[in-house]
Amino acid sequence: MSISERLAAFSGGQVLLHEDLKKHTTFRIGGPADWFVVPKNADALASAARICVEENVPYFLLGKGSNVLFGDKGFRGVVISTKMLCGYTLLAGNRIHAEVGAELKDVCAFAQTNGLSGLEFACGIPGSVGGAVFMNAGAYDGEIKNVVATVTVLRPDGSRCEISQDDMAFGYRQSLVQSEKSIALDVIFQLEASTQEGIAAKMADLQAKRESKQPLEMASAGSTFKRPEGHFAGKLIMDAGLRGHSIGGAQVSEKHCGFVINKGNATAADVLALIAHVQETVQRHSGVWLEPEVRLIGE
């Protein structure tokens, strides 16, 4: 049985060949994946990952496709999409259980509807629960680590276990899932009771700030660079005279210099060249080396 047949038999969902990855990322950039698999549940996801290991084929787990730049030649292997693992439910004790493919904004809205506070900071982050845990996503002085109770993970050896927040090794854009190459399957958030009106007001305020400062109307992967210690990447880039600087279809956003945007026809090569130019220029100007936050994947 071929790997395509095995994936189709065990994933329980879609298996697409040579699927363009630009359809599945917020950057709208990326060549084809050899296989693009959409498992129907956590068991099917685990089966797809196991098949990849047995067939010695690389695989990459993809949520909402933010914070990712796929190469122009795509990905030689299997991209496993979590978009069907999108459920979330209310638990006792001010907790919410969410599958990794659930959109953060949807879980935030669900929390607000149920009068649960703590996730307001994440209401505008354009990613999935799994991606947020992987990167310890944060904004406006909030971080995922502050609201996670436990994470169920699939470890590289195929075992599953529930890991407490204390053992998740959360750091700035870091987590245990990332460092040990595990797969997060679901998350339990620990929140606090509050008023629906108060939560809604805070979410609206943060969203207004995002819309006024960030180029949400343009295709991007989110913040392109990590925050350097003692600095802000966007200001360093602006001070280096790079506001609006373009290479091909990629541009340093004029609205927020910390974002590289796709003006409509950017290639991954354009983005990578612009990232390198920004890094070199900023280092010459301020002595600070900017480390990419966006993940660079594939060929």
C-alpha cells in the first residue's frame, strides 16, 4: 500500500496531492505540498503522523497558517492540517476545553459569551489554539502560558500524555511542544469569572488598537521579527529608514514596520530577501540583530 493509500485509509479526512500551500497561509505564499492531509479527529491525526514516521517522510503540522512562510517550491512531505479539530466546550471550574484546530478568536468569543475572562489579549491573534500553544503566543501584556491549565500532547514516540502548565516550559515564543517536537492535541484553559459586558469592552478596545496600528488589511504572517531585548523591532526598522521598503512583491509595512506584507504577488524569495536586507540594515544602524519570528518552512 502506497503512502497516499495509507494516509487516505487512516486519516479519515481529505488527502490532496500537490496542494498549493499559499491557499492555506495568511501570507498567501507557498508552493505545493507533496501531500496535504486533513484528519477528521485527534486519533486520525495521530495515525497520519505515525504513517509519516513509518514511511520516513517529513511532516509539518499546520493550523490557521499564520506565522508561517512556505518556500516557493513547497514542502517535500506531508502537511497535516488541524482545521477539522476545531471543537471547544465549557467545563466546570471556569475552564474551557479546546481542540488544537479551533480558532483563537472563536474560543475568545466563546469565553466572553460565558463570562470568562483571561483570553481577551488573544482575540485578534489570527491563529489556532495549537499554534498559540506552540509559540506561546502573546499580545498586549498577555501570554497563552498565563491561561493554560493542561495540554494533551502526542510525543515523538507515539505516546499521549497530559502536561501541566508548570511542565510546558513556556518562554518567549517557546514551549515544550516546540522544543521536543511533540504535537498538541487539545488544551484546557483556566479562566476567571467576570461580566460579559466588561470582557466585550476590553476585547473591543484591544481590537481597535490592533486595527489602528497593524496592517490587518494586507496579507502577512503577523509580526515578522521577535522583540529584541530592550527594543521594539518595528521602531528599529523605522529608525533604519526602511518604512515601505520593497523587494519584489514584499514590503515593510508603512503602517507598522514590524510587519512584512505581501502586496499581492510576493514570492517567498522576495520575503526572504527583504528579511535579510532588514536584518543587515538594522544591525548596521543600531547594532541589533533581528531574529525572525515567522517560521520558514520547506524549499
